[in-house]
Amino acid sequence: MHWLFGDQLGPHFLTPGENGPARDAPLLMIEARSVFRRRRFHRAKAHLVLSAMRHRAAEFGERMHYVRADSYREGLAQMGDRAVTVHHPTSYAAARLVRSLPQVTVGPARGFLVPTRSFAAWADGRGGAGLRQEDFYRWVRREHDLLMDGDAPAGGRWNLDHDNRQPPPRDDSTLPVAAPYRPREDEIDDEVRHDLDRWERDGDVSFVGRDGPRLFPATRAEARAALGRFLAHRLETFGPYEDAMLAADPVMSHSLLSSSLNLGLLDPAECVERAEAEWRAGRAPLNSVEGFVRQIAGWREYVWQLYWYFGEEYRQSNALRHSAALPGWWSDLDADAVRARCLRTVLAQVRDTGWTHHIPRLMILGGYALQRGWDPEAVTDWFHRCFVDGYDWVMVPNVIGMSQYADGGRMTTKPYTSGGAYVNRMSDFCGPCRYAPGDRTGERACPFTAGYWTFVHRHRDRLRHNHRTARPVAQLDRLGDLDVVRREQRERGDAPP
């Protein structure tokens, strides 16, 4: 019997191989209610995961043993002493569980391009060179012959970020691009929603955020349709505005494939190979294709590998010694309490859909949390619970390392946070906002601008020794109103800006 976790739903988890399932082996999937009791998940995320699991079970019919139980151990016990195989799960907690079960044989992870053993060998061989994403990305491109012309990168450059950091068009509130694929719900979706309603009424679980209709694929067929639509109608314009933000257009040209990849409905190899084929056929520009390939073969793969390479204790990293609790309005996704237009808009996107793209996550949500000194482990848990594509392996490196700089630079070379000037340049948020991006003090003081300088001051001793942050530290001494900025920030406290 072969056990499939709820994020191992694609055909690549059933290919016979090392400790994989025998052909036509009985299958097991366990829907463990305890998972939803442990955390207050976003309602749309709970619906998507359960819908995807139940859809996959229905596809297999009698071959699948779909068990609803309080816990994984309880569900597995219903199978008696049968020998079980399973592919390496995607969290430390699940890995400990399967290794503790004598009847379970654990095979290697699937759904990623690079085996963890290969990454460890590459990382251990780096010496003092560090583990920078750019070096890893180039290594993956060479190893998998992605966007390569012989030994050289296609087009002569590895990195086309310079072409992919344009601000949004100033005369348009949305990008002139075809809408993304959206699925149609069916009776399984209705059944899941009915169950979630009942669980909440019974007081068994509690959710945050809004749910319905389902926006993201729950089946392999839907995920392939979403990939196909992105490649045919949206990939061409993905690159230039990859880092831009528009209040009325949260999806812009993004692929919306992260949840499908992280559920295992899509394999990363098929995504990057099909994107490259679009460029080879002259149907998509190289900068857009390279940006998309970088997100999957570079960043997603890098985050997965660092999660295992750094070890479980990495999640407790707190180099900046931030310990403030998350305020209730943030934890409850109460966007209506927020007046700062950028934060209000992005928090509402999370509340309503469980998703926003990578720049609002990093520079708006993550940047605000970093400036306020919130506990990085609590911030990580919030991202894990509130995003439809959020899993432990996704959020620990992304938030601890990238967003909150809690590892002190093991993963990135500087803290990623900014004042209102960056938000103003890369979005249309600031124009109608009650706050002014250039104001540090007073009633119109931008919470990001004031928060940025407060953050730099708080960590000036650390930041002055980093060549990428030394300049703003030097600028602190030229801010005649720094004491006023700090006092007003203290007075504002945890109130929504």
C-alpha cells in the first residue's frame, strides 16, 4: 500500500522507483482533523486542500482507501499491519512521524528538481563562498540544461532581473492581459464547504478569512489547464511587471501556479520545460521566460533545499531579537481597520483569497512586520496559515530568512524592507492614500517611511557593517527629526496604521 499526503497529488508521486509504489498498488490517503485544530488556517486554504484530496481520491475509486480520522496515526492504524510506502513528506513533523512507524518505508522526496543529497554536496563544497540563490540557480540551469545554449546561458546573460523590475504603467489601473484560469466548483467542493461549516458550528475548528468560490486548481486537469492558459496568454507580459503592484489588479500577469505546485498537482520540470519551449518557438520573450524559470528552478527549489539543509532549529532563528506579538487586527485579517492604502489593499487580498503575489508578501506584509519588530516565528506561522500555497517548508526560509532577516544573513545579504518611496515607485497605492510617502512625521507620516527609519535606527550597529545597508545608517545622522519619528512610532504602538 502506498500512502499519499495531501500535497503529493500528482502522477509523479505514483511512478514506480526507489521505495515508490508498486504498479497498481492500493493507495491510502488520510484526512486528519487534528491538522485543522492545531492552527487557525485560512478558510479558503482548508477548502482547497480538502477539495484537492477528495478529488484525487475520487479519481482512483476503489483503489484508494480514503480515511477520515482524528490523526494520521489513528488513520494508519485502521489499515492494520499492512506494509506501507510513502515518499518523503514536506515537513519535519511529518518526516518524524513516518520514520517512527515500523510498517512504513520512506522513499525519496518527489516534486522537486534537485535531490537533497545533491544540494548538500553542492552546498558543502562551497567553502566560504556562501549559499547565494544566484549561484544555486546557475548550477540548476546547467545541471538540467534549462535555458542554455551549450555551456552559455540563453541570450548571453544568466540574470534578466534588470528587464523585469519595471514600475506599473501609470495610465492603467490593470494590465491589459487575459484573465487567469479559474476553475468551476462541483459537488465535491460543496461537500467540503458543508463539512467546514459543520466543524465551525460544532466549535471543533476555527478559521480566518473568506472562502468561495474556489479560485485555484484542485485537480491535475485543472492545474494543467491553468498552466496552459498562463503559457499561452499571460507569460509574454509576466516579466516586465513581475515586481509591480496595482491596487485593482492583484494577479497582474502572475501564473497563480504556486498552490498547484505545492499540492503536487504540477511537477516543476514540466512547468519550466514548457515555458522554455514557448521561448524557443518565438511565442514568449526571454526576459519573461527567464523570470518564470527563476521563480521555480531558482527560488522555489532554493527554499525547499535550505529548509532541509539548515535543519529544524533554523525556524527559531532570531538574530534581530524581535519579540513583539502580532496584533489582533493583523491576525484576524481585519483590513477594514487599516487606513494605509497599500497595507489595507494587500491585507484585504489575503483575507478574501488567501493569496497575493511575492512583492506584496515581501515588501508590504513582511516589511511592515519587520519594521515593527514582531516575533519572526509568529510571523512565519501567520504566513503558513493564511496563504493557500503556504507550507512549513515554504514559509520557514521565505519568512525567517528572506522576509524577516531573522537568520542574520545566512540566506540573503540584507534586510528587505523599505520606506514609502519604494512603494510609490512600484505601485499605484500611494496617490489616494491619506499618508504621504515622503513624510516621516505628522498626521500624514507614511507608516512605512517612519517605520523604515525606526528600524534602521534600532539596528544601526548591525547594519552599518553591511555594505548594502551602510548608506541608510549614515543618513540617520542627517535626519533632524529622528527623535520625533521614534516618539510618534512609539505612540502609534500596535494600532492599525
